[in-house]
Amino acid sequence: MQLITAVIKPHQLEAVKEALKGMGVAGITVTEVKGFGRQGGHTETYRGAEYTVEFLPKIKVEVLASTEDSSSVTDAIKSAASTGKIGDGKIWVTPVSEIVRIRTGETGTDAI
């Protein structure tokens, strides 16, 4: 089992959600986050004063998938979230040793 975590631009969330639903993903977790990467933020002007925005708003999407499905889930997120511009985000995959559904006690892939 794998935990696929993606940090994407906020306006790409709907496309990512639809892509994952289209491939039969049962559930996702979405969190509003802030951060920066290589870009390091940007400067903006408000009422004539310039200021630096260091932490940009992003969306973190987390999906649990079987090891066999993790590659296709990653590809779906990558395709849906890509704009071709700086700041599109990152995806990483983390091995998960155990999953337990709290309500039923199911474990492993049955709990996904």
C-alpha cells in the first residue's frame, strides 16, 4: 500500500478530483496549505506599497492506493494538475505498512 501525496495549485483541485474519481479512487483527503519551492514566493503591490509574499497558497491532496495502482494514481494527478508553469507542485509516494478502518476494523487493502 502507498500514500500518494501531492501539493498542487488551488485552481487545479477540481480537475485532480475529477481525474481521480474517473479512475475509481474511493476517497481523498484535501488540506489547504502554504509554502514555497524554488520560486521562493513573489512580490506584490498593494496601495502603492511593495511587499513580498513568501508562502503561496497550495492544496495538499492525499490518496491511499494499492501498490499496483499507485503509478496510475500518480500519473492521473500529474496530468490533471499540470499547467506547464512554475509552481505546479510536487507528488511523492510513501510506503504504508498498515491501514485500519476504525468503524469495521478492516485492515490492509480492504480498509482503503
